Amino acid sequence: NALPNGKMLAGAIVFSPWTNLRCDSPDYYFNSFARIVGAGGGVYTGDLMFRGHPYQNLDQFTANAESYVGTNSSLLTDPVASPFFAGERELGGGGLPPMHFSVGGSESILGDSLIFAQKAALYGADIQLDVHVGMWHDFPMYSEGCGHGAELWQAIRVLNKTGMFIKKVAAARRVALD
């Protein structure tokens, strides 16, 4: 209802969306960055974009959320500012456009995307949710290969799938307008 002249969004594309300003879904902890050292060397796990201890990361996330909402802490759970907390009132009724989520499987905020996408689908939204195993927060931004010459194929795949989603939504929109 917020768009002029009763217009509606044809679709929505989100990469690694931060939907929970309370920062309390389990992946904030379970997907924390870690280097595991064994006899054969080291391996990295978790979200390499946020390399602090889980509680340090949580302090940073929480500070960002508080900066975003200002002095009105009730906005931390307001569905407009923090869609993770949306329910049937906000998501039901068929008013949501098709949505395409691309999120890294190792992201600290993975749970935010999963839970919001599941709720939106429950209330009838057309959801395309792609979780990319081993990928970090906002990994599609590194499609050029993180400065090492070789493209990050996972990011290229996301960009291609995003293009296909746009074409699908645009075609459906044209059919609806005809």
C-alpha cells in the first residue's frame, strides 16, 4: 500500500538479508568464524566476514541494530524494520511479491533468511531460497574472485539465477498486464 497509485512490487531480490535486528537466531553463534587446526593443517569454517569471537560479533551486530533504530528499541522487533518478526498480519493476504533469496550457508545471519523465507512461504508468497554451502555473508559481491583472478563461480551462479528470476517475474508481470 505504500507505493504510489496502488502499484505493487513485481518481485524482490535479496542477497544475505539482515531481517532480525535482535540478532538472536542460533546461526549468529553456530556459524561464527573458526580456524580448526589438525594434523593435516587448518581448515576454516563459519562466516569469514565476521572473524571475531561470537560474543564480539554479537556486540557489533547489536550496536549496528541500535544505530539503525536510534533510541526507539521497540523497532528491533517491528516487522517493518525487522521482517523476521512479521506474522500473518504482515505476510498473509497474498500481498507479497515473488521473492528470491540468495544466502551463504556459513553466514552468521543464515537463520534470519531461512526463518523469514519459511514464514513468507507459509503465508502464500512465491519464494525462491538458494543457500550456498560454505559461502559467507554477501559473497555475490566477490564474483570477480576476491582479487585473485579466478571468478568465484558460486557468486556468478547467484548472479545468473538472479537474472533468470528477473526475467521470470518480468514475463509474469507482462502477462498480468495484458
